Amino acid sequence: MLWFESLLFYGCEEQEQVKDDADISLLPTIVERVVLPKLTVISENIWDPFSTTQTSRMVAIVQKLIDGYPSVVNAENKNTQMLLKALLLRMRRTLDDDVFMPLYPKNILENKNSGPYLFFQRQFWSSVKLLGNFLQWYGILSNKTLQELSIDGLLNRYILMAFQNSEYGEDSIKKAQSVIACFPKQWFTNLTGDKTISQLENFCRYLVHLADTIYRNSIGCSDVEKRNAREHIKQIIKLLASIRALDHAVTVANDHNVKEFKILIEGK
């Protein structure tokens, strides 16, 4: 923009600039004293964490400032700290005030054209969307903070409750795939051993229970339904392996006599 170019070349002459010329720090100073406070106000009062477009734009501009002005936009800078605090407070306020997961008896949700079923589905997918928006801040907010907000505050508190109130079958597997797709892959690439991050333990136990329930529901069914159930169990093993929950993946494979375990986890 023209104003940016005007500031960028302010004080520049044909002769070589003096290194300690105050004009050189004009743009970083404006970023610190004008742009960061403005973004803080936007974070507190305008940004909607449920909006993927708004979140993507906020993440992009904050990341651009971090990359372009590292001497100003860093953890030691007071205005940067205020911006990050505003972002966190807005996300926590969204969790406390704007997320709602209805609890209906399963028999009410059997009618997939009913109002309660459609409302339940809408609330579930809006929570998954919010999970993905929260995790766009990976690399800007600390892993500890992100995991507290996204896993403890959203997945374990709301989304898992919806899973436990849903049908146990292909629909639940697709929903679990959508949740896992939100997670940064970097969370799992550096893990050693056979356990995933501790906050995902409840989610893993749900997936193990899902596999057991799918198997029990297939008992006495036709061969086609039994084959479908077995394929669903294999998908669950893959999901567990994708988040490095190998201990739970092994449990499911052993309990249901899945011989292709190594092929499944290598193809994760």
C-alpha cells in the first residue's frame, strides 16, 4: 500500500544511511506501537474464532509480523504479550460462552430428518470447525497452550460427549477422521515409544470402545456386514496409529485378531 511505501522509504536519500539513524526503525516502531495494539483490539472485540476466514487472516498477519519484525514481535515484547493474551482470552471466552453440545437420548436421534438430529449434527460440526480454527495457531501459540484449549477445552469437554451420544458405526469413524485431520502432524512425528500425547488418552479409549462396539453389533449378522465391521475396525487401527497411539492400536488388533497390523500402521 502507498502508506507503507511512504514509511518504508521515509528519510532515504541517495547517500548511504547512517546505521544508527532513527528513521531506519520507523516501521518496526509503528508495528509495535500502532499495529500490535490495533490487532489486540480486533482480537478482543471483532475476531470470531468460529470463522475460518477471519482466523486464517489473523494467523497470516500475525505470522507475517513475526517473520518480518522479529526484533519487535517476540515473546519479550510487551505489546506482543498483550496481543497473545487477547487472543487466548477470546478463545477461552468462545469455549465458555459460545460452544454448546445438546444431549439427547439415542432413540431421539434415530430419526435423521428430525430437528434434534439436525441440530445435534450442526453443533458437532461447528465444534470440529472451531477445533481446526484453534489449531491454525500452531507455531504461534505454544503447544501446551494449544493442547489445553483444543484438546482439554474442546475435544474432551464437548466433542467427545457428542461422540458418546452418536451411533457406533461408519459415521463415527468419519467424524473421528475429521477430528484427527485438524491435529498438526508435528505433534506426533517426534514422539518416541508407543503412546500418544497424554491429553488424547480419552479420545483413544473412545476409539477402542468404538471398535469393540462395532464388533459386538456384527455378531449374528450376515457375512457382508461382518466384513464391513472388520474393515471399520481396521480403519480405527489406522486412526490410532496416525496419532501415534500404538499401544491402543495393538490392543484393538489383538482383541479382534487383525493379522495385517504392521501393514496398517505403515500405511498410516
